[in-house]
Amino acid sequence: MREIQAGRVSAAVRDLCIEANTKLPESHLAALRRALDDEESPLGREVIERLLQNADVASERCIAFCQDTGYAVFFVEMGSEARVTGGELGEAIDEGVRRGYDEGYLRKSIVRSPIDRTNTGDNTPAVVYHEPVPGDGFKLTMLVKGAGCDNMSALKMLTPAEGVEAMKDFVVETIERAGPNASPPVTVGVGMGGPFEKAALLAKKALTRPSGEPNPNPELAELEEELLGRINATGIGPAGYGGTQTALAVHVESFPTHIAAFPVAVNLDCHSHRTGSVQL
Amino acid sequence: MSKEPIRLQTPLTGEGNESLRTGDVVLLSGVLFTARDAAHARIKEAIENGDPLPFDPEGQVVYFTGPAPARPGHALGPAGPTTASRMDPYSPLLIERGLKGMVGKGVRSEGVIRSMREHGCVYFGAVEGTAALLADRVKEAEVVAYEDLGAEAVRRLVVEDFPVVVVNDLRGGDLYREGRERWRRPVVPG
């Protein structure tokens, strides 16, 4: 059994919070540069140029590139032969979030409950999803999730008869409805299958994939490409001012489902797409 | 942005706003007041109770933002616009009291747009996700009300050449609708 000190987890989480909020992933910067080349609208190009300048300034000064430094969401892949010692895993992650958001000058955006809207003051609790895996590895993947785009996300329980065409229509309708509110160019996470909550979780996890990396399943990769084409034909464009680059990437994840079901969830991420991971 | 920018000094006037057109690029200088969800809820309460408002809305511009903390040496932390539609239930209350500009992102309701046209108020878009660049244009920042709300407190900002685009003008123009119509393409079946 491999032992991982809780203090190491907290330190890694603190660094991830600061890094993810002040430096855009290289794959995402590359996607923005491609969008700049492909965008046909002059105003749209100008928006993308500003986003790239903003990323430079934020990274140079180690400040957040978006004031909404989001929910701190973590996917934890912990091997069955690894365990955390000297503290509880959830508390170790929260401690890292507390330190990262304080020392990184990041905004604290979490309130106690939807009804009692008192700010918790330190951006905790983190949102943690565990995935048991074989071996003794320990991998933490963070997604900083802004609310503006999360608010425009949607889930639908389709019927098997409605099928894949209805699924595609629902994804595009969700983008149309979100319009400028989701802060395009967006990254689109699509989860299908499983019961209700599984689809939503897959859609969120799909956002952590490096930008534009296709699904290894060629049929799903083709679906991603088709959806991207349809989304970019909507005309919404960068910042919603009109243009040809509404999404940078569509990531689809699929899971087995019930004979009676075809759940589909769409989780949107704004152009400040913040994700990172670390292995301990 | 693509056109030659128009320089505007706040406070704004209804007459001055008449000449602005959807898609105009504007550089705002002067005072902006920040307020978002929680501050708007309190402003509504203050109006209902007849209590004083955090600022006199006449001629003023509200910026929908909740900044991140400032590093030492900066007037304000990163501060980009938040989704304006969440303020739709409240905005007419301020517009009827003389508010002449709002800065945010995302579409406004028909009710807000009607109220803006009736009272000479313009809605400007700032580019979300450029919080670090926008904070550079803020020269002074001070909390003037609701300090307990933290990032959501009302702040008085002094800005210089703060870059925005006219989204909703006084003639019914709407950049989001027009931009989308202009760039929409038919989908070629695969």
C-alpha cells in the first residue's frame, strides 16, 4: 500500500488553484490561436486578440485572467493500492483550496446554500468526485468552473426512438439558447448515457480533456466534429458579437445506458477554460 | 474595436446617448459604480423601504462585476463583466431613477430594453474573460456601500478609456441579434 501524506495533497491543490486560474493550458491557447486564424468577423477577431493579450498579462503578473475564479472541482483517481495518511482526503483538498484562493488573490464565490446566500469566505467546500482505479497511482484533475457558462448548461432525457439526431439538435439548441451568456468561444462538454446524474457528470468531465483532443472512439470523434461544424454555423461568434468561431471544441463522452433511456447533458465552459492535473 | 472608438466621459445624458449606435466602440472615462446580484437585491429593498441609495443614479453608469482581490499596488483586482440578465428584475428600478448606462455581458430582457429606450439608457458590452486587461483601466476604486458583501459590495471606480461596445442603443438596435443574423451559415448535411 503506497501512502500519500495529506499535506502533500493540500500543497498540490494550492498550486493547482493558482496555476489554473492564472495560466491557460497550452492546448487551449493553441485552440484560441487557431480560432483567431479562422474567424471571419473583424470584431470577432478583435475579441480573440484581447483574450490572448489578457492571458499574457494574467500569466506575467500571476493574477486571475477572469474574476470568476469559480467552483473548485476535482476529479480524484486514486488507486486501490494507495491511501492518504495524516488527514482525511476531502479536508486535505479543502485546505489546499483555502490556501490557494487566499494566497493567489482569487475570488471567493461560494455561498453556504442556494437559500442562505452567506459567502463561506474561502471558496470551500471543493466539489470532489472519486474514481477508483487499479494500481497505486494518485491523480488530481482540477476544473475551475465559472458560473456564467455553467448556468447555461442543460440536460434532457431523450427516448431511444428520438435517437442520435435529437441528441445533436439538443446540443445545438443549448448553444443557441446560451448565446452570448456562456461567453463564447466555448468548450462544449457532452455526456450521454447512464442514468440522469451520470450524463451530467460525464459532460463535466469531458471539459477536462485537453482542448480539441478527439475522443479515441472514431464514431464519437466524428460526432464531435459534426457538432462543432453545426455550432460554428450558428453565427453567435466571439463574445456573441457575431462570427464563425462560437466553440473551440466539442468533447463527447459516452456510457452504457438503460434499454428505455437516452440521457444527454451539455455542460458549457467559457473561453476562460481552466483545467490542470497533477500526479502524486 | 474595429471602428474608430468614441470617447465618452461619464456621467452620461439621454441626449448624448441618442447618437450612439449598436456596434459602436466606446472608451468610457470617469466614474462607474459596480453592483451585481446581492447589491441589486439590497438596492431594491432600499427603494421599497424609502432608504437612501448607495449613489444617486442620475446620469450614472453601473458595471456588473464582482472583482477578485487586488494584489498590492493595484487599484482593483481582475474585474470582467458578469451575466447581465440576472440583473433584469432590478435594472428598470435604477433606469427609472436616471441611470444612463450599464456595462455587462449577455442578452437583456424585453422589459429592460423597453425601459432603456424610454429613459435614454444604453447597454454596453465589455469582453468577458478579459478581467486582467479591464482592471488596468481602473485608476481608483473605493467601496461606497454594502462592504459586508465582499466582492459584491458597491464600488466607485474611476476609469480611463475603459473599452466597451454598444449592444442595445436607443433605436432598438441589438448587437447580439444582428451579429448572429449576419454570420449565421446554412449547415451542409454530412
